[in-house]
Amino acid sequence: MSYKMKAVIASALVSWSVAGIAAEPIKIGVSGPLTGGSAPMGVSMRDGVKIAVAEINAKGGVLGRQFQLVERDDEAKNERGVQVAQELINKEKVVATVGYANTGVALASQRFYQEAKIPVMNNIATGTAITKQFVAPEHKDNYIFRIAASDTIQSAMIVEEAIGKHKFTKVAILADSTNYGQLGREDLEKALAAKGIKPVAVEKFNIKDVDMTAQLLKAKQGGAQAILTYGIGPELAQIANGMEKLGWKVPMIGSWTLSMGNFLDNAGKNGDGARMPQTFIQDATTPKRKSFIDAYQKAYKVERIPSPVSAAQGYDSIYVLAAAIKQAGTTDGVKVREALENLTEKVDGVVTTYNKPFTHDDHEAIKTGIPVMGEAKGGHIVLAK
């Protein structure tokens, strides 16, 4: 074989190899509760993510490559979340993961991504500690980002609604026993203390509890003018239903989870009037939001998104991640983190427009002023008047 022919063959092999690499999909992990009481959050998030990925892939993908989702059900269990994280990193070789609905699961699992220098985009879990787990001086760089309203922001909004707007002076806190509920309770107590208020009752309940009579009686006996809640799922409806049974009705003001379908459906009319911070309400107030809502309803054959906040934040997280990968020009975790911390492109999302959403020391995309107060009304969430 001549030298010239060998050179031609070698060149062709290199070209084929490069083309093969270029054609490899970009694997993105999706981790969340797809079954159980937290499933409305996880499923809605995943489905919002899938809509964004379909749109991006239809336009040619990123860096000439298609996004490929690798979905896993973490079952809202810390130990399962840890297992999923290790599988996505070591077996599936994902370049980033989006998801986490449960604060406890996030705190237990995301350390594996931190060690591997792979970005995580939390798009549901709101525990204040989530983005603070790997910060200076112990850690030079932090690979944990978030597109969701932290509990610091939400607790301040809840307290402002109760104390600032309604002028209540006596409130009770009912929080579930999960990491989410108890960390949120701590944030609520801090926000109340800043206004000189001490709750008349602080009560705990467990996942799957169906009777809140004891907790509500303590709140009532303390003279509570409102119930402030921090809980994950359907148990919240038992608070509204429990007040109805007692013939005692005071406002419910709680974290964003009061907007979930399992609260609205299980509480029915007893849930009407409940208020909660929302980054996204299923209302076509902008062309972008209308397009997203229409796409979700068409794809999944539903009228009401089970958890609109989760779906919207999931959708936006993919677009922000895609912008970072495009800017980095690579899927290398270090470079993608650096791009996320200095995004030059504005990302038009359904929650908000992300204009430099992160810095090296601030990994919270949702700032004070972005969330609004929603209100339960007739099985839907509307903007609170």
C-alpha cells in the first residue's frame, strides 16, 4: 500500500472517529420522585424537562449533539437518591443532573456530584441549605445550583403575608417531620422572630398522617389567627379538612406545596383561600407561558398540570443548562460550572428571564421579588388579590 493511500485511509478514519464523537448524545440525568406522595412534583418536573429537551433537539441540539435524558425514580427516599446519583455518575456518565424534589434526598445525594465535579440543577427542592452545602472556605468551587425559590425567600413571604399584610399577631406552625418540613419550620421561626412574633403553637405531623385534630386543637387553644404550613404533600389537605371537622376556620398560609394537585383535590372547597408563594401559576400571561402550557397539555393530555411550579422550573432548568454547555463549548463539568456562573446569554424562561442568574458565590437563580402569592380557588391556583 502506497504512503499516499495510507494517509487517505488514516485521514478517513480520523474523520469517522470525530464524526462519531460529535454524534454522541449529551446525557442528562433526571432524578426525582416519580412514585409515591411526592410524585406530582417529580412527574411534573420530568415532563417539563422532556418538553424543553424535545424543543432543543428539534432545533439541532447543543454543540451539534442531541440531549438524551436518563430518568430515575428516587422514590423521595434518601438512600435511593444516593444509589441513583452513583448510578447516573458512574454507569450512565451523565454530564449534569436536574431534579430533586425533596430536600433530604438532595442533601444526601448531591455530594457525589460535587466530588465528581458534575453540575446539579435543583429545580424543585427548596431547603435553604441545599446550595450552601459546599461553599467556601471548605470548598473552592460549588457544583450545586438551583432554579426554585429557597425556603429563605418563601418563609419571608409567608410571614409578610400573615404579619405584614393581615396584621395577625398570633400564628401557629404545622410542619411535617421530613427534612423539608423541619428546615422550613426553622426558617419560618426565624422570619417570625425578625418581626417580634413567637408562634402560639409549633406542631409536627408525619407523612401519611390522616388526622390533624390534636395539632389543630393546640393551635386553636393558643388563639391562632392563621396556620402557617410547611409540608410535602397530601397531608396538607388534612389540615384544611381537620379545621372543617372542628368547625374552626382560619387562613392557611404555607410554602409553595399548597399548590399541588393532591392538596387541591383532597381538600376540595376546604382548601379554598389557602395562600402560598409561587414562581409560576398556570395562566397564559405571556406568549412564552401560553406556549409552554399548551405544549404540556397537548403532550400529556391534561387540563391542569399536577404541579405547575415543578413543571415550569424543570423546563427552565434545561434551557439554562443548555445555554451553559453552549457557552462552554464542551460538556466538561468544570467548564460548564464556570459558564453557569457567568452566563452571557439571556435565557427566556417561563418562570422569568434569566440574566446572569448565578455567580461564583450565588447559585440561586430565583431572587426575592420573582415569586408571587398564589391562592387556591375552585381546584386551581390563581394570583392572590
